[in-house]
Amino acid sequence: MTNVVSSLIIVKFDTRDRYEGYMSIVNTNEQLASATKRGESEIVIEGDLANAIVRIKLIGPLAWGVAFLSLGAAVFLYLATPAATVASAPAAGAGGGISFGAASASAGAAVAVLGINATIAAIGVAVAAGGVGVLTTLRQEYKIASRTTGRLVLRKVT
């Protein structure tokens, strides 16, 4: 078993590339989507992304339902455009500008519920993951373990 340590991710790899039971430190939409899809047992979110994810985690189920439908439409419009790729996610700023504009326009209800920064983060994470299911995973399978300004620690519910 080999340990790999970097300033962004601390992960243990074994020969089967299993990730569950380990921790990631993330600060971009792409890193958060990847850590969530891998099923990390603990995700430390830093920077502005942490503040946005707190909003997603703390809203009630009814408000989340409204926001989720709006986000789903926005992400669908973004991903349905041939020019849209993970590399052209909103945070990356490359390509997909027209489709991101249409996606943003369809996210009006999400903006009303979550605020603009959390909506942009949610769309970015969902686009990086390839769909809005990652947002449901974040809400249902992770709990807030600790929170400070600019830092959020999520633990997987067992």
C-alpha cells in the first residue's frame, strides 16, 4: 500500500484503487465532485466553495426540492450543448459560455432559494460530476462535522 500526500489531497491507494475511508481537501468544483463520487469518508472544503456548500446543506427539504428542479434544468441545458465539457465548467471559464448563459437563466428558482454564489457552485459541481445526483449525495450522505469561515468539514454518514 502506498501513501500519496499533496497539499490538496490526502489519499491512500491500494492495488484495487479503493478510496472509501479516506479524506480529501478540496477547493474547486471539480475536486469536490470527484471526492463525492469516490465516496470519501471525510471531505474538507476550503475557500468560497465552503460557504456556498453550507447553503446547499442547510436549506430545508421543500426549498431544496424547488432549487433541485431548477438546478436540474440548468445542468441539463449546459450538458446538452455539444461544446459543454468538464473542461468548460463555469469555474474553468473556457468554452460553453452560451450554454452557461442559458443554464443560468433557467436557474432562477435556485438563485432565489440558495443565492447566486451557492447556485453557481452547485451548477459547477454538478457539471463537473456529469449530473445533479452529486448534489443529492452531498445532502443525504454527508453531514457537517465542523464549520468555520472559509472551511467546512463533511463526514460521510455510515
